[in-house]
Amino acid sequence: MTARHDPPRRMSATNGEPIRQPHPFEVRCRSCGRPIVWFRTKNGKRMPVDAESCRPSDAEHALDLSRHRSHFATCRDADGWRRPSDTNARALERVRQRRNR
């Protein structure tokens, strides 16, 4: 059995820096437009990760928080995508009901 290795990195002709290979499941953030990859946490929830912290060979189930950077930490619009906690959602519903009386 042979070990699987990432393909060799190509170098940019202009500045000699490596050209980043895109992840096969890379998409753009709908808020900031930066490339992200969706991973599943141990609890089965989906989490956006900055594509720059991913390798093309990373599998969806291989989230490594020591290497992968959550896109919630870097996106300028992250707060707009966070779900309200259950407690906050119930309190908000009570306020709405009071206003409609």
C-alpha cells in the first residue's frame, strides 16, 4: 500500500511563490466572496473553512481545527450568518407577539 501525497506545487513565474491548488469542493462566500470549503464537525454540523487553509486532498470528514481556519473568524459579515440561540429566538418571538396585540 502506498501513501497518498499531495501533488507537487507549481511555482508562479512572476514572484516564485507557490500557486495554490483549489480544493475540489471550493465555493465562494456569499457575503465577502472569498473562497471557502464546507466541512462537517464531529456533531454533524456544517462549518465554512477558509480555502487557503485546505489541501486539495482534504476530505469533508477530515476537519482538523489545528490547521483549518474557520471562515467565521475571518469573514467581515460572519455575525449576519450566525443563528440566534434557542433562548434568544423564544424571547424575540415573545416581543413580536406583544407588539402585535
